[in-house]
Amino acid sequence: MAGTQEGASHGGGGLRVRNPQDGAAGLFLLAVAAFALWQGADLPLGTLRSMGAGMLPTSLAVLVGLFGFILVVLAFLEDGPALERWNLRGPIFILGSVIVFALLIRTAGLAIAGPVAMLVSCFASDEVRWKEAVIFSVCMTAFCILLFKVMLSLPIPVFTLF
């Protein structure tokens, strides 16, 4: 009898988050979707035949929100790992790489801003292999220059002097 009462007091029939990581990720995606919908509210949607400036961002925000909602629902239905302590190293260096890119793109050009930003982002992990990171960043920057400057003819500075 004691085992039955103990199980009843813990089971209670109420909703319980069984997968906190998915629940937190789902709530984050819902927040991102809400922010995107709010920021794009003034953009015209247009129609499927004549899409407006708001069609793509609104569609993507709805999809992100849908996936976030699914994750939140699944967090109540499936068991999963608990939330772990957050390490700020990754987000700080990833955000830092975006800031470095923004500061360098006009003053130094894509040929400098691309590799530097990618190498700054490598500090987000302690498992980086620097030789491969340098090769990858140079190859990706060359690809971006070819794509954006040569093929699409976008007015992106490739190399400028300070």
C-alpha cells in the first residue's frame, strides 16, 4: 500500500515537463518567432503571385514558431535530459564574430572580415583544430567573394585599405 500511495503522490496526473532541454529550446524558438513577426509586421505580404517584402520573413517566422511549439509539446510527452549549466563561452564568441565582421566589412573588406570573423568564432569551442579552421575560413571567404562579388555583382568591398 505504501508504494501505491507514494506513486500517487508523485504522479498526480498533472502536466510535467519531461524534457527540459527541448522545452527551453522550444520557448526560445517561440520568442525568436514572435520577435520576427513583430519586426516584420509593417512589411507588405503581397500575394503568392506577387510576393511582398514581408512574405519570406513572415513565412520563416511562422515555421520557426511552429517548430518551437512542437518542441514545447514534445517536452511534455517524451523523456529527455535535464537542463545543464550554461556555458557562455560559445554565445559570446559567436556574437563577437558577428560584431567583428560588421566592424571590418567596410573598413577592411570581405577578404579580411570573413576569415577573421570565422577564426574568432572558433574560440567558441575548445575542440577546434586551428590548421583546418584557417584553411576552411580562407576557402569559405574565397567562395563568398566568388558568389557575392563575381557571380551576383553585389557591391561588397573585397579588399580596402584602412
